[in-house]
Amino acid sequence: MKTAIRRDMILHVEVVDLLNQQIMMEQRASSKYLAMASWCDQRELRNSATYFYNQAEEERTHMMKIFKFINDNGGSALSPTITEVPHEFESLRDTFEASLDAEIEVTQSIHHVFKKARQVGDFTSELFLQWFVTEQAEEEEKVRDILDLIDLMDDMPLKMIDERIPTE
């Protein structure tokens, strides 16, 4: 007697393909944040390092959320392969600029998947992605606020700037 029942996939195939690409993008973002955390750790910028370690974990959580969503809805999530990420940065500001660039790239990708879900009538994915749309707006705002802080304190010692970087 079979105990497992194969469910039909309720997600649109094109959306699943894009969600699998998003999984890779989220894992790549996590890896970038780990590189940034390491760079900050090496310079004893403790708050910035903690911020980036937390961001790395958050991006991994996003990846896993999408991964589970695909599998829970009859699709096949693909384990991501990540190519090399940069590990050297010119300055603390440079790390946060790279962070903002990564967040903008993720936001644009989420919007693309969301639009495709809407276009093909994949309401399940559209509703799921709504959370990510809101999350990305918050993430971009957080990094922009930090960049504003760095600009305001530009002539201060790096350690004093780091002390004001939020760790959450």
C-alpha cells in the first residue's frame, strides 16, 4: 500500500523557475554578507560585523522560505550553486554600498517574480511573494539609513562610526 500521495503542482512552471533563480540569489546575498562580515571582523568593526552576520543569516532564512514554499506546493526546489563573491572592500562605506546594491538587485528580482506570478495567474505565489516585497523595502531603507549615518559622521574615527551601526 502506498502511503505517499503525489500532489499536482499548484504553482506555475515559469514562476517555479524564477523562484529557483531567487533561491540562488538569496544564497549569493548570504555569501556576500558573510564576506562583508569577515572584512569587518578583520578590522575589529564589531557592530558592522554583527550587522553583516545577521544579514547573512536573514538571507539564508529567505532562501529556505522560498525553498520550502516550492517543495510544499508540489514543485522541485533546486539547491543553489554559488560562484565566488568579493572579499575585499575599500572602506566601511564601500561594504554598505555593496550591501545596498545587493538589496536593490534582490528587490528587482522579487518584483520580477511577483509580476510573472500575477501575469500567469499564480495567486498562491503572488500572495507568498507579498511578504518579500515588503521585506525588501525595509531592507533597502535600513541600508540607506546606515549610509546616511556614515556620511554624517564621515570625519569621525571609524570606530566611532562603527559603534553607531545597528546590529539588528
